Amino acid sequence: MDSPVKKTNPISWLIRYFKESHEELRKVSWPNRKTASRYSIIVIVLCVVIALFFGGMDWLLNKGMEWLIALTS
């Protein structure tokens, strides 16, 4: 009984993969420099805001735990 998986040459599979990837990348609508810069700045700012939020929450919860430990000691 033959397996349903088709056995192919790994080299030809890799070449076909890169050719198909290249064809797909030609179809992509790439943003211009101004749009890419704007989106990059938005992502960086959001990362900093989220890091500050979680850092603040960590600090606050740590202080709360220290308070509870001091309260029960």
C-alpha cells in the first residue's frame, strides 16, 4: 500500500518554494517611506507605553505584597 505523501526531491522542493515566494512578494503592496516610518513610530510608542504600564503594575503589586507581608509579620 502506497503512502498518500508524495515523495519529492528536497532540492527541487526548495527551489519551487523560493520561486513561489518571490512571485507572492511581487504582489505585495509595499508602503512608502513616510507611511512605514509613521507605523514604526506608532509601534515603538505603544511598546514603551505597554512596558511602562506593566512595569508600573509590577511595582504596585510588589509594594502591595510587601505591605501584606509586613502586616502579617
